[in-house]
Amino acid sequence: MIKLRLKRYGKKREASYRIVAMNSSTRRDGRPLEELGFYNPRNNETRLDVPAIVKRLQQGAQPTDTVRDILRKANVFEQVGAGANIESSSTAAVS
């Protein structure tokens, strides 16, 4: 299964993350299938390759909870035809 998740990089205590598409059995900092964006939690900076993310979501990739929140803030799910199904499945699992 393909997952959209965060890949950590940077110095100690100064972490930044890349949003990547990876096989779910791959280790966190392993080789990604595709790099889709960037997230810096220290200053809340986010850069996303929206067309590539939409393509991966339409192919069935599942975002992790943190990546789902980042994508929701950037209104990416509105651009996906099946975005309501992806978003509603996450809220159903939380309840």
C-alpha cells in the first residue's frame, strides 16, 4: 500500500520534513517513490506539489494523520474527486 507520509531530515532539534509517497512497509527515512512537498513545523512553512498529490490520492494512496491535516489546511481534498471519501474515512476511524 502506498502512503503519503513525512520523511525527517535536518539537524538535531531543528527537524524539517519532506512529504513523500512511500510503500507502507518502507522505513521512515528510506527511499521514497516520489517527493511531493515540504513541511517545516518550526515556522509552519509548507510547500506542496498539489497536482502530484492529487494524482497519488486518486491512485489510492493513503495519507497519514499528520499529512492529512497538512493537506486539509491547504484545501487539497477539494481538488480530488474522491476527496470526501478519503477525508470521511479518517474521521470515521477516529470516532
